[in-house]
Amino acid sequence: MEQQQGYKMQKILIAGGGTGGHIFPALAIAKALQKKVATSLLFVGAKGKMEMEKIPQAGYKIIGIDIAGFNRTNLIKNITLPFKLIKSFWQVNKIFNSYKPDAVIGVGGYSTYPVLRTAQRKGIPTFIHESNSLPGKSNLLLGKRATYIFVAFDGMEKYFPLNKIIFSGNPVRDDIIKNQVSKQDALAYFQLLAYRPTVLVLGGSLGAKSINQSIAKNIDLFIQKNVQLIWQTGKHNDQEYKKYFINNQLFSIHPFIEKMDMAYAAADVVVSRAGAMSVSELCIVKKPVIFVPYPYAAEDHQTINAAYLVQKNAAQLIKDAEAENKLVPAILNLLENVELQKELSKNIASMAHVHAADLIADKILEIIK
């Protein structure tokens, strides 16, 4: 896309991280802004979190601040939280005095709050991207004074001022949006056969215990049905499940799948957690999916994400506690029901938002140009 004329160099600060569900939208928004106007971009994240590695890998500068969230499992660790918050505001003020941003974008995560609150106090336009159906606490606190709040689910007026909400969807990686890989090539990449039904099993980078155990328990059933698996076990579990791969061409087992475009292209049916970015990617790739939401996500937001699609007959849902007994029968039933696959694919495709990053960038530039 050509850069628009008449813009000055814009200095934009992007804050947040902690998970891929925050980091990947932030990177997509950054790239969309750079396509449209000469832009100086600076990221702020929480020290020790994923963004401190992923953002520099993508070619951007990031500054880490000392901030942490409330620890629900070990309350004693919260003693230092007020001191960290005070220190983070001091660090953020120093960043603002040096960088002098024209706008600040928050994508969720610990570092969002002190950065956007400082910007709001200084009268700098602030923009929030809320990827989930249930907002994080930082975004809830910041929403009333934000310029715009970009959302991916209906009904967000329960949490934010209606006049500030823009329905944008979640920005998704270009390699997913522009995926031109054929199913045949994708299956060959995973060394699988073209004429067998194929299930993609995902549990996030750390794996999903309930999903993994359900699949492992029913390996013989998959073999009997000639069902192929592309199975992401999680980086801590791959050796435990590698034994199923030995001398068996039905399984392609990985601790982590780098080439998700290949994985999506190969799959007939997908099993996945229900993080916001997984949901958004699956809408774009139009695959029939069975969600097994992670039940310990904050405020159980993954279940809410999945239920949103289930209500529109765009996905199926198996509770984590029921996965061991119900997941594999649901997978096999869906593989045998081609009409249901088509219906789920059609309905989930209607919920895709391919141009989310561009829409967000345009709305931000309208305010600060």
C-alpha cells in the first residue's frame, strides 16, 4: 500500500505483551502503520516477558519496564506490587520525556496500564485494542479516557463507552491471511498422505494436558480409522509423545509448529484452545474447529471466546474437564459428517476480519494527522 501524502513523521508508542495474543496484533498494527505513513515506532513491555524477545526479532525497538500483575496463587508475592507500579510510572515518564509520542496504543498486558495512563494524563491520544470477548483489567480501567477502543467481539458496550468502540476484529499475521499453500503441498511438507482425513491438534506453545492425554489415550482408534494427526504437543511434552510416531506414518508430532500456514492448509478438522488469536486465525482459514478452552485463563475468557462462535454455529466446544472422554468421539463424528464440516466452515468464515490492522491504522492516523 502506498504511503498517504501530507503526513508528518508520526511517533507512536505501542505498549503491552505477555502472550502471543497481545504481541502478534501489536506487530500487525505496527506494520500497517508503516505501510501508510512515515512512522517512528517504539514498543514498551514488561521485563522478562515474551515481548522482550519477540519484538526485537521482528525488527523493532522495545524498552522494558518493571511491572507485574496480581498473583492469585501466591499472595505473598504481591507485597512488592505497589513499589513496582510506582517504579514503572517513573520509568514511563522518562520514556515519554525522551520519545515524546504523538499517540499511544495499548494491546493488553501488564505494561499497558502505566503507559496509557501516563499518556492520558498528558493529553496524548490513546487507543486500545481488546482482542478478547472479556476485557483485561488494564483495558477496563483505561477505556473511559481512551480515544478509540478496537474490539473483535459483539456486545463490548457492556465494558466500554459505546461511542468509543470500533469493531475491527483481531489483526492476524500476513502469512495466515495470504496463505496460498495447497492441501497437497501442505500434507507433503508434514510427510503425510493426501487421501486420508487429517486432524490438526493445537494446544499453544506450552501444550494442553487435557488435549494431549485425550489424543494419546485414543491412538489406536485413530489408527483403526486411518486418521492422520498433525500434533503440536508443546515444548515440554514432545518426548513423551514421540513414541507414537515411531514406525507410524499417520502421525506428525511437533513440540511447536513454526509453519502454521502449512498446518492449517493440511487440516480437515482442527482441535484448539480458544485464545483470541487462535479464534481469529481459524475464522480466516475457514476450518471446522473443536475448541477445548483453557479453563484457568483470566475470568475464563477462553470459554467465552469459544461460546461466541458456538452460538453462531461456527464451531464446537468440549469442556477441558470432559476432554479425556468426549474429545476424540467428537473429532471422529465431525470427520464423518461432511455436511457439518461445510456448515461450520461457512459460518466461521463469515466472522473473519482480514483487514483489521489496516482499519485500526487508518482510524489512528485520522486522529493524529
